[in-house]
Amino acid sequence: MSIYIIEEKCRGCRDCMKACPFEAIKMTEGKAKINYDKCTQCGVCELACKFEAILAEKE
């Protein structure tokens, strides 16, 4: 699985950042950014995003 942030949809609400159990999401210039070194591709952030700004794609 691959996790992506769709920047145009991100509202900077921090819900994904708060939900991430691995602290792999930080805010940069008001947008969520994934630290792929910490990300385990669990998909919790996608479920937490009410703006559909995070996409988890199965490979």
C-alpha cells in the first residue's frame, strides 16, 4: 500500500497528524506531510481525514 497526501484537498486541520500512531505526519506551511521513514502504511490517517485529502492505494 502507498499513502499519499493530495495537497489541494488538505485543509491543515491536523486530524491525520493526531491520529497517526507512529508520529509520521507533520504540518509544513499549513499542509500535512508524511515522513515515509516513520510511516508504516497502516492507513489510519486516511480514515481520519474528513476532507479526503489522503489516499491509500493498494499496489
